[in-house]
Amino acid sequence: MSVAVVTSDSPEGREALVRAVEEAKLRGLELIALTVVDANSVTEEDREATTLATQQVLTSRGISDAEFSVRVEPDAGDPAGAIVDLVADTGASLLVIGSRRRSAVGKFLMGSTVQRVLLDSPVPVLVVKAP
């Protein structure tokens, strides 16, 4: 069992990572950091940089390399589907994801990745906002 977290280079993504570290420590579980990237525009260097940045944040929070893993995966045009698939693949018991406030019209026009993840996730989801 593990705690999975969707990370990104945003205030919401960083807050999700911080909260996931707390949850993993509280539950005594491994942490799996998931980053979903645009399959059409990401390079191998981007993937390595994302992995390294996530590792640095985790080690700065006192998480040893043995306590976490990082996965950077392409989204194939469907980020919510990719997140749900990754959670199922990792066998996580909890998913932590960051969210930002959007208007009702913005949600209607753009959809909501977080909303789709909440509805489709096979495990409980903790949604956090940046301070």
C-alpha cells in the first residue's frame, strides 16, 4: 500500500506534495509522486528535470529515497484518465491532488480534471488547495 500524489510545478501541486508527505508519514506508507505530462510536447530532459525537482522537494521534507518513488507519464490527451490509471497501476490506498478555485462557468467550459479524478478514482481522494 502507498499514498499517491499528483505533483506539478504550481502552488497547488506543491501543496499536494507537502500534504501527501504528511499522510504517508502518518500512515507509515510509501509515497508515490505522479506527474502527468503532455505526451506531444515533453522531452526526455523534461521528464528527468521533473523527476529531479520532485526528488529534491521530497528529500528536503525528510523523506528518504527508500520511502518514495517518482513516475512521470504521458497523458495521451486525457490527464484525468492517466491519473486514474496510474493510481490503479500503483496500488495506492489514497490519492492526494491539488486544486485551484474556478468559477462555475470556467468549470462548465473547460471541464475539471480534479472533478473527473474524484468521480473515477478507485481509491479515496484528498483534495487540497494552496494557502
